[in-house]
Amino acid sequence: MTHTLPEPAESAKETSLALSSLIAAEIDAAGGWISFARYMDLALHAPGLGYYGGGAHKFGSSDEGGDFVTAPELTPLFGQTLAVQVGQIIAATESTVMEVGAGSGRLAADLLVALDSAGEAPDRYLILELSGELRARQQAAIAAAAPALIDRVVWLDRLPEHFSGCVVANELLDAMPVHALAWRTTGLRERGVTLTNGDFGWSERPALEDLSRVAGTLPVTAPFDSEIGLAAARWVTEWGHRLERGALLLIDYGLPRHEYYHPGRNGGTLRCHYRHRSHDDVFWWPGLSDITTHIDFTAIAEAGHAAGLDVLGYTSQANFLINLGLGERLVMRREEDESSALRAAGAVQMLISPNEMGELFKVIALGREVREPLSGFARGDRIHTL
């Protein structure tokens, strides 16, 4: 599949080779094998070299040098509609919004403008972002769209010890490292990475006890290959210790457990993205492709519940946005500007179509001391499927 990918620039290849040397040294220091979770972490987040840790352009069209487009880049209607739910949460808890992994800054800008227009501008808008390149893009996007609110925006290096308000994470969990597992008739194996003649490759070893314990609860019959997202579950657990009052809104592509580990999905969900092309070679020029997996939303709900958070809702992105009035906003756009509405209609179709993002993407809300039902889950709540 990878032979159809565009040839990277020489500078990008040099960065990838430097990252490969770093990964190779770690494999050597570990005795010739590292877990795929560790490889994925380095490939994505190694400071200065990884896909997100480096300075490459990631979000936007292929003409802009981007690798993929997220919902906020498709249309400002996404952020404007999401603002309805965010506004409801901060009105009921505390006037603080925190976005984790704010990407290009487009969503932050759209949320701030929409909340301000509704008279609900947050007292503080916190952004947790470790990439210096992305921080610069976020600052520029917010300053251009909401200059009067830029002073309310604060960038963080780590999760706060305590937080009240609304946490937003759009396409964050899918980039967290996962363990690759192989269920065999001889027992559970963990798939890791080795180096042979200068090339990275897959290698299996018996799974450690913590992975075996989790895997033993899954509806899997050998032979079967898939992933377990321990990092995403642990991240949610951390919020159970830190969230005092408010809710997390987590938007990502994924499935409930019984669908994630369905026999027809043998092979897992690992995918790479480069210049708007999808491929499955996780070892192709490390650091130049985004590496992602689907989310096991049952695991996310279980982690939140075990950490003392309430599961406030779970539904498809289409249901969530329609419940919050996306259709009405599109009608208003049509009344204001017909040509703009035609472009917006195409983007909205991608956001809600079952064959596009509407069904593939899900929204889950986890919270504490949120008393009133959340509007985004008023119809079509699927908590019962988790």
C-alpha cells in the first residue's frame, strides 16, 4: 500500500532517519525488543523528532502540506454547535474551558467566538499542548478570530492538579499509544518491534501479566490480532482524581467493545495517515505519518466509572450535533449567504453522514456533579451499548 504514497522531502527524510536512530538505540538498550506502545509513543511524540513532537505541518488540506482534516477545519459550524454543549456545562459548573490537544487552534477560536456571541465567554480557556509549533499556530488562529479574548487563553504543559468546568478533547485519544496483542491458540502474545538489518519489524513475545489480565476480560477467540488502549484509559482515570466539578467531552472515532473486538475486525484498527492517504505500514519513514487506532469506548466508560466519574452520555457524532442544533444553524447560514451555505452544506454532510464522520465518530461525556441532562445526548443516547 505504501508504494503509492508521495515521496517525502529530503529534510523530512533526514528527520525520520534521526528518529529511527533514536528508536534503534532504545531497542538495543532494551535487549533487542520494545513494545509497540513504546514505538508508537516515540514515533508520535519524541521531542523535536516525532510526528507531533516535531515541527511538521499536520492539519489542513494536502495543498497546505497537511496529512488530514479534522472536523473544526471542515466548517466553523462544528465549533459553533459544540459551543452549545460547552456553554451548558460551564453555566452549570465553572466558567473555565480546557482543550487538550488543540491541533491547529481552529476549534478553540470557533468555540471562543461562539461562546462570546452567546454571552457565555469563559473566564479562562486553557490549552494543554506540548508541541511548540502547534502552540504558535493556535495563538495565531485565536488572535485572528477572537483578539478580544486572547488574554483569557492560557497554555499549559501538564494536566492541572484540580479542575472545574468543561474539558474538550477532539481526536486526542486515537493518538495515544496502544499495545498490540496477538491472541494465539498457544496463549496471549504481545507484538513488539525489533531491528533486523537496519529495518524495523514485528516480533511477538509472551504478554506480561497486566496485559494478560485486561485481555482476559475481552470477547476474543484466538487467533485474533488487535490493540488495547491502556494509555487512554489511564488518562481518563487521571481525570477522576483531578476533576472536581464539570464534564469531559471526548470526540473520536471508535466503537463499543463488542464491536471493536468483533470476529470480523480481526487484524485490529491501526492506521497511518500521510498527505491525505491512509496506509498500514507503521514502519514507513517513522515520524512522518500519523499513527492512530480506533477507541474502545467501553474501556473509556469503565475507566471513568471506576475513577468516580458519571457516564453522562454516549452517542454518534451525528446524533450529538443534530441534538445541539446543527441543522438549524445551517438553515440560518443559508438565509444569510446562499453561496456560503452551499459550501457549509457539503461540510455538514461529512460531519453527519453515516458513511462519513457521522457514525464513525462518537462522543462520550464523563463528569462529576453535573445535575442536568446534557443536550447533546437528548435523543439517541447509546450508553446501553457500552
